[in-house]
Amino acid sequence: MTFKNVTLVDHPVVARDLTVLRNCETPPPVFRSALSRIAIILAYNSLKGLPLKKVEVETPIQKTDGYEIDTDVVVVSILRAGLGLVDAVMQFIPEAKIGHLGMYRDEITHQPVDYYSKIPENIKQAQVLLVDPMLATGGSATDSITFLKRKGAKNIRFMCLISAPEGIKRVQDEHPDISIITAAIDERLNDDAFIVPGLGDAGDRIFGTI
């Protein structure tokens, strides 16, 4: 299946560390380390194409031209698992603002339930990077994108670790303007709306609450 506006990151380190993350025997500290390494590669790809402005700098030898990022960047984490991806983006854009959207999945309906939001004020003109490790049904992602657009966001990218075809399709059906950057497109969702083969509940495995 081919998807538009989807960047599937292909890298040997990603392939190795995805194996670590999928392994049910991987303890939380090792899980977090592998996640951080993949997140840096995902962040690198997610930040491509940002506008630049030319500036003049003075080296120890002479003046020369250089560049600065010519837009604000806002990282919005879908709580709680999205927190595991934020630091990777901040390594590239330390001046970025951070927003949070709190959602949990109803265990019966499998639909997202909103419970918290705190978004920076400069979102209208910023490049917004929405982050969450798992894109399963697409419910949390589409709800979050809709929320951000209502706040005035015009430039949104979605960065995730693992995605299901069903989730990608839902995002693209409801928000065809959104680019998705992911490290894996897995087979499908099971009857409990978990990604197959997936890696289980990312939040539980990051924070050791299994």
C-alpha cells in the first residue's frame, strides 16, 4: 500500500533499534535509550525544509554569510507517550516552544478522550511538530490536528515511531495536508486496536508502568 505525504525513514540504526523496542524482554531503561536514538533520526527528517534567513557572522578570520531558522518551531506532545520524542527535537531546535495535549484511549470504544491542553501562543505562524510514538487508529492524531488547526496552526507535521495503515489512512482522509514522518508502517490493527506486530503500549514501556 502506497501513501502520499508519508516519509518512511529507512536507516540501519532505526532497523536495529526497532528490533530492540519490539522485543518484549527489553527493560524500560534500554527501551528509552533505543527510542531516543530513533527519535533523533526522526526529528532530523521531520525538520527538513524549514525556511532559512541569511545572516552575517564573523569568524576568527573574516566576516561571512551564515543562516538562521526563519520560523518559530512548536513541538506538541500527545501525552503521555509523546514525551519520549520531545527531547530529540529540542536537540536540533533548543529554542522551540513545547505544548502538551492530554488524551487517553477509552478501553471500550477505543476512541481518544481529551483531558488536558496547554499550547504556546505563537502557534499560528509556527512550524508545529505533533509527536506521538504510535499512530494506531488515528483517533488521537486526527483529534489533535483538528484541535491545533482550531487554535490557528497552519503548518503541522506529525512524527511517530510506528504507524498502522488504518491510522495513516484516517489522518490522510481527514487532514490530507498533513505530512507524516514515521520509522515503520506495520501490518494492521488487531481487534483491540493495537498495532500488529507493534511493540505494545509505548507509554507503559517508556515509563515502566506495565
